[in-house]
Amino acid sequence: MSAPESDNTRDHDIVIYGATGFVGKLTAQYLAAAGGNARIALAGRSPDKLLAVRESLGEKAQSWELISADADQPSTLAAMAASTRVVITTVGPYLRYGLPLVAACAAAGTDYADLTGETLFVRQAIDLYHKQAVDTGARIVHACGFDSIPSDLTVFALYRQAERDGTGELVDTNYVARSFAGGVSGGTVASMVELAREASADPEARRLLNDPYTLSPDPAAEPQLGPQPDARWRRGRDIAPELDGYWVGAFAMAIPNTRVVRRSNALLGYPYGRRFTYAEHMSVGRSPVAPVAAAMATGGNMATMELGSRFLNRVPRGFLERILPKVGSGPSEQTREKGHYTVETYATTTTNARYLARMSQQGDPGYKATSVLLGESGLALALDRDKLSDLRGVLTPAAAMGDALMARFPAAGVSLEVSRLG
């Protein structure tokens, strides 16, 4: 049975699990500044490191409780989950460390948000814990950072605008990463390595990664729309007249993002439409060499995924951990502050109305911007419960909290605007 929305019997509104990691610290810093009166706690394996993080956060955070919790000790995760309305976690790779916390939150009826871009991890969470989370009233919300909120929420915003305008359902819909700048952390590299290893070792994992509906609640019920390639290069004008002269290639995170968006459509009852198609691209500009760059980006992404997975499965894990960036490392403060992104999602509806959703943030997409998105997701789940959807189980950002999260964006410095093009 789910806990009532007004339940105040828990000690905390939000627990940040992994608060001593790179993005965990950034999220704690954001919530120390933007969390208002939310009751927040910091959790992780090392009490000493947690104390050091709390001491760095300023006066307001000094009352935050410190919680010792470890994925290798399920009882500590269970106690943590039972103490709070929401757990937000930055502890990856999620394929290695994530499922015990999902299990604890599903059992306790506790809402959960993470940063995963690991499609196979999400599929495992659905298979193992979706039904239990529905029964207990938990919202298990994956992909609450740069992957995949800009993808998920721009499409959701387009649907809402078309719904208000009465212009029909979405059909041809394309996300274009127009500009972005930032750095790379050890945690992201570790997650990519773990996913590549899994795909290389397991033919079924490769099949799931290639299935456009692998995160669907019922893949057999999905519309049969033919091939939906995630890696392609094309002229911008083939997407929208406004992109005439530009070329686009494959976007590196298209595989996880597209599957999240398609799951949102299914979970919400196909409000985007049964003819909805969705793809993701990266703009490479309009110079004379742009067509070559687009082709190389697309071919390079495909080759890297295939050859990289074969190579990584033959290299000892310990050797890779010695040579790759360390988990907990990340870009400098200067890089984080100078980073930014702008994405544009173009859609045509069943009445041939055309729309554009543009979303942008200042700050490194994977780190500063992501910490804002994760922090606001936690606040929406904890404090805006009357504005959330009625869905429970393993969800997506749009399906769990689309309207509530969009309402929070302006105050958080996140720009999301929808305009009608024709």
C-alpha cells in the first residue's frame, strides 16, 4: 500500500546518496543554496568524508544528518530508504552498484532519482522492481540529469503545447544538440566502460541495446513503425527549414535518451501519438566540411560502440581502473562554469502544425547543469507531490513529474521555451 502524499512521518525529505562523489558534492552544494526548508541528509560509505562535505556547504547545511550507507550492506540501504521521502543517488556505475538501492526504495515506498544513462540497468530495474514499486507507491525515476531530462522534457513540452492548441498528436520529432561545452568525469567513463563490457559479453544485452522499445512497458504493444535508426547523418533542412545549410550527425547519447522518451509515451498512455517517431542528432555546423564531419561523427559513434565493447571485454578491469580517470574526479570549476548547452527539438503534428522546443542551461552539461536538474528532480518529488502524476513504479522524468519539473525550471536558471513555427 502506498504512503499518503501528506505523510510527514519520515525524518528527511531528501537523502543525497553518494554525496562525497563529484556530482554528489555538486548536488549537495546546489541544494544547500536552493533547497529552501527541505529536510536534507547526506549519505555514503565514509563518515569522515561526509563530514568534510557538510563542512564545505555553509551554515545552513550544518544541521543536515550524516548517514552511513553502503551498497554492499543492504540493511544500511533499507534503513536509509525508510528514513526519507526521496533518495537521489549519484553512485555509479549503476550496473554494478545501483540495483540494491532500487530494491530498498521499492520495498520502502520511497521515491528515487538517479543520473543513469545505462539502458541495461534501467531494463533490469523494470523487470525486477516495477511491480513492487507500484504496490508500495514508490516512484523510481531514472535519467534525471543531462541524460535524459532535456530529451524527455522538450518532447513533453511539445506535447503539452500541441494539446493546448488542439493541433493533434506528435509525429516526426527530432532532437538536435545545437551547442554544448564541458568536461568528462571518472564516473561517466566508468559507466560507459561497464555498459560496453556488458554488451560485449552478452548477446541478449546487445539485442536489448539495439531494440528501440527496449524500455517499453509492453514492447509487443508498441506501434510497428519500421526502422528507427539512432545513428544517422542528414541535412538539417530534412529536419526543419530553420536548419537549412546545417548538417547533423549522430548524438552520442541517442541510444539511452530515445528509449527513455519512448517509455514516457507508453507510460503516459501514448499521448504523443501512436505514430510518434523520435531521433536525436548533433549539429556539426554549416561549413564546407560539415557533411564529412556529420558522416564521421555518425560512423565513429557506431564503430566506437562496436569495437570498444570488444576491446574492453578483453582488458582486465584492474588495468582499466589504473589508466582511466578515477571515479569521483571531474572537470575544473572554471570548466564547469564556462560550460553550457542548447538543445532544440522540432516536431510536426498530425495536422501538419510545426513546433520547436528549445532548452538551455549555463554550466557544464554533465556536471553543473546535471546537478541542478537532479536537485530540482529531488525537490519536485519531495515537495511538489500534489503536482506529480498518479503513476508509480519505474518511471521516466516526464512520466513522473513533467509538469512539476517544468514549473521549477525558471527559478533554477533552466530555460525551456516552446514556439509554433507554422
